[in-house]
Amino acid sequence: MPILFRPVYSVDNPHWVPALRAGLADLDMRIWPDVGDPSDITHMVAWKMFPGDRTAYPNLRAVLSLSAGVNQYIGHPEFPHPAKLIRMIEPGLSSGMVDYVTSYVLRFHRDHDLVQAGGSTIPWGGIMPTLAKDRVVGIMGLGEMGGACARALAALGFRVRGWARTHHTIEGVGVYAGHDQLPHFLNGCDILVCLLPLTPDTENILSRDLFAQLPRGASLINVARGKHLVEDDLIPALDSGQLRMAALDVFRTEPLPPDHPFWSHKQILVTPHIAAITIPETGVAAIRQAIMMLDRGEDPPGLVDFERGY
Ligand code: GLV
């Protein structure tokens, strides 16, 4: 069962190659460009597809994505159909996302940015805080990471609501499903977190029209994909006061170009796509489990439905 890994990022050789070699030591692990005979390769561990991938490995059975988001493979002309695609589900990603999202929710909830910007003009002891129980946080997307964030924020005492394509049940979280319920979900969200998969249905969902349905002064956290956000709609929404703050980890063009207006806008906090990173140790365990399950003819967690788009 020869497995091919193609390093792409700077973390790959120092972190992923040793973790894959250790965690899959009993399997035939090959690191690109040392592919050997390409017709041997049955599984590929990858961040994305490359030119030639569709035909180079005629016996490929599965692509194991190192990322949770798989929009880069769906519809890609080099995806080697009929191979299966497995998106990454592993506890390190969810844990990192919970840290990131809760940190920005707390920052916006306690108005840290306004208080710090006010400096010495803020009266000592003069601010009555809103408590978490009176703050509504809305999570769009209730998959592995959205669900984990919803539970963590509910445990911190926030009024958490979630919106997803289909109905979910999460204790302590009010769940809204489908486009019909989107306006009810948005109405009242003080802080909106986007953790949706990127599909034709969700692309451009963070738009002027959506912002107008939030309470005035709401804040936005986008940790899903850059294409969820209509970038040209964000700055007018912030400048008009409809939105108060935005924390963005993902962008249409990454790295975010140095002259992009998001860098200098005082109400936008930019981070370089670091909200949640797949952790090699736990990621390799998930890859191993998926390979074993596929070998037994079972559907592993994260098996992608190409029609649905994730
Ligand atoms: C990160 O963006 C991921 O999809 O894992």
C-alpha cells in the first residue's frame, strides 16, 4: 500500500515528513519526488493537486487531505477521479480553532479594541460590562470545528446559536437550518463567526445584504475561506457602523497583498491563515485510521461527498 506525500509548505519537511514516517512506519511511505513506480501509489497525502496528478498515478484509490477545507480539490481538473477524497478531521485542528475563535470573541465581547483605542480618555471604573449571558454569538457552520467552537462558547456562558445547511443538535446551542432560517439566525447575533465549508452555495455569503441583517455594531470573525466574504462590502459596513470589528484569518488572495486596504483599517484585525493548523501527530493518526478503514471497505470520517462539496 504505497503512500505518496508531496511537501508544499515550509512546515512540511521539518514536521510532516518525520511524523508521517513515524506514524506510518509499517506502510510504504514515499516522499515526493522519490515516487518510485507511480503505478504503485494507492494513496496520496496532499494539500492540493498539481498538474499531471490526474493521470500520473493510475492506481490511486484515495487522496487524504491535510486540510479540513477541501474546496481546492472539488472541481479541480487534476483530481484523479474515481479516487476518494478524505478531508482532515483531527482534534488538534478543532482545539486550535477553539482557541482562536474564543480569543477573538472575548476580545470583541469585552470591547478590548475600543477600550485600548480610547486610552486615557476612558473613565476609570466607568464601563458597565455586558456579561457573556447577554451576548449572542452566532456560528455559521456546525461541522467538527464549528460544533467545537459552539460548545466551548456555550461553556463560557455565551448565548450561542448556530446555522447550518441541515439540522444539528448541540446541547445549549440554538440551531437554525437552511436558507429560510438564516434571517432569524442573523437577527440578534452580536458576534458572527464563519466556519462554513466553501461551496457554490456559501461563496460570497458574507455580504452587504447579510451584514444588514445583523444588529448594528455586530462584529465578524471569518476563519473559513476568503471567498465567503465579499471583500468590497466589508469596509463600507465597518465605516458606516453597521459592523464594529472584523477579525479575518482567510482572504481571497493569500498571502494578503501588502497594499491591501484590510492591513491598515483600524477595525480589521488580520492574521495569516493560522487560526487552525493540522497538528502532525494527531493528523497522522487520522490519516492512518482513514487508510485502514478504506482498506476494510468502510467509509472513514471526513469522506467527501463531491455533490455536496465537502
Ligand atoms: C485550513 O484552512 C484547513 O482547511 O485546514
